[in-house]
Amino acid sequence: MAKGKSIFCAWYCKECNKMNYTSKYIKSAEGNITKKTKFCSKCKKRTEHGKKDIKKSN
């Protein structure tokens, strides 16, 4: 049984604003994670990435 509805989100670089990653999470289980350190292919280094919820069709 599903515990909650999954939401897709996009992770974008805060330095160059390029969307690099997409992921799926359950809002109630993940909490308020709004930033992560990830590798940016445009900046060629690890930078802080912000999260933006997106609508993805199946």
C-alpha cells in the first residue's frame, strides 16, 4: 500500500541556474530538504543545488 503521493522535483545549480538532476520523493517522508551539494556539469565542480517541484506526466 502506498503511504503517500510521490512528487517529482528538479535540482538546479544555484550558481549558474542549470537544471542538472531530477528525483522523486514522498513529501511527508522527506521533510523539508531544500538544498544539497551535487556536481554541476556546467560549472565543473560541486556546488549547492536547490530543489524545485515539477509536474511530470506518466
